[in-house]
Amino acid sequence: MELHDVWFVLIAVLWTGYFFLEGFDFGVGVLTRTLARDRRERRVLINTIGPVWDGNEVWLLTAGGATFAAFPDWYATLFSGFYLPLLIILVCLIVRGVAFEYRAKRPEEKWQTNWERAIFWTSLIPAFLWGVAFANIVRGVAIDANKEYTGGLLDLLNPYALLGGATTLALFTFHGAVFTALKTVGDIRVRARALAVRLGLLTAALAVAFLGWTQLDRGDTTTLIALAVAALALLAAVRAIAAGREGWSFTLSGVTVVAAVAMLFLALYPNVMPSTLDPSWSLTVANSASSPYTLTIMTWLAALATPLVLLYQGWTYWVFRKRIGTQHIAETADTPDTPHPETTRT
């Protein structure tokens, strides 16, 4: 295996980690307007991801930076061709971060409600658009001999890509509902379980359709194995949450995310962006990679930095591991959030 193959695997791992972690906090953001019944419950949901959401986004920054350094042609074609969808995602992530930080800065109900709505929409839109983007990457787009995307925005909104977007939105929301059940107590926990079961069945239907389409179009034996793992893990996750075993369900929903993303990258390799105009114009791990010298330096840096990042993030999740509920939220909804002594380590 050459270094450009190694970096394709590493980038796949980074995107998998991003979707595993950011997936559930996107899901929790969507649930703030669909599961929560009042402001106190919305605050409970936001507090479950409050200590970790920004750390989860580090995986996106690392994946983007690694793609830029290891596969500059892939990065250039992807970010120029998918400019508008990726810009929308970027704006959503910026507004989402501001919403988390600013929501409780003023006591007015309208102020807090508007920021809570912003959290909902800036969680839902990226969860959908990431699926659209990756479905198009796997399906292939109009790339010419100069490695430039020649299609338009409407070309990206094809049935396969829209199904991919619906699948990631449903999967992330299910992942978030399971995480909510794992991190909360009381009535909100019970309702999160019930909602997770319904979302899991919907997700299963969408995932089978999308991954099955992928298998028929670009699959082989390895992608079929990944598809089987994703399907079985998802069904097992639904069964576990229905039985009230949130820890097992969250683990299995995470396995579903990992297997589904792995299937997409397995279907993509050795391409990084197939061309629908001429297969010989496709971007591959070989023709879009940086020099061996660059990849060697990056490999050493990654070997040194990655364990530290993993240890720090793991420590963060351990510190904030406890469950929370509405009893940990002040009854006065018109005052800025004050950390409760029982929630500072949740």
C-alpha cells in the first residue's frame, strides 16, 4: 500500500469520526424543535451536547485540511464544483456556533427563541446536505480533462443524491434521539426512546434504499459486507432502544454510521471523484495526490498529533458523562443559563 492509499484511508477515518460525533449532535439540534415540549426541555437537549459540539467539529476541520494537503486536486475540484452547498453548510456551522454561545446572553423570550430556531435549522440543513454531497461524490459528477467540474447546481440535486440526503438526515436524527435517551432522565428520556424506535424504522427503510442503490451501481463484495453490517447494526440498535438499553443502542447506531460511511468510501476507491463524462478523467488516489515527500511529512505529523487529540476528546466525554434532566434546569426560563452544580460534569 502506497502513501496516497494510506491517506485515502486516513481521510475516510476522519470523515467517519466526524459523522459519528457530529451526527448525534446534529440529531439533538433537530430534536430541540421536534422532541422538546418547552424551553426547559430544549435547554436540557442543548446542555447534553454543550460541552462537546465544538470538539466534534474539529474532525471536519482536520478532514478538510488533510484533503487539501494530501489530495489538492480533489480538494480544488470538490470545493469549486460543490461551492454553493458547501458554502451553505459553512454558514450553517458558523450560525450554529453563534447560536449556542449567544442564546442565553439575554433574557428576552424572543431572543432565546430565535437562537433556538437557528440551532434547529442549522442542524437540519447540514445533516441533509452532507448526504447530498457524499452521494454525488460516490455517484460521480461532470469532470472534464482539466479536472474541473462542468455541471451546475441542479445536476447535484439528482434522485440518488436527494435520497442520500434524506438518509443522513434520518440517520443522524435517530443517532441523536438515542444519544438523548442515553444522556437524560425522566419523561424526556422515555419520549426519546419512543421517538428513536420510530426514527429507526424510517432510517432503516431509507438506508436500505440508498445503500442498496449504491451496491447495485458501484458495489462489490467488500461494500456488500459493509452494507450488511450497517443494516444489522441499525436493526439491533432499534431493538436495543426499544428494550431501554440506551448504551448498547448508541454503540450500535455508531456502528451503523461507521459501516455506512465505510461502504461509501469502499465504493469510491480507487477514485476520489469519478467523472461521468469520461472514466479516464476521474480523479483517483494516484493522479490527485501530493508528492511522496509531502505525504511522508504529513504521516509523521499525524502519528504524533492524532493520539493526543483522541485522548483529549475522550477525556472530555468522560468528564461530562452523567445524565441530566429538567430538574437540573432553573424553572425561570427568562433568565440566562446558570450552570447547575449537578450538570457541570454531565
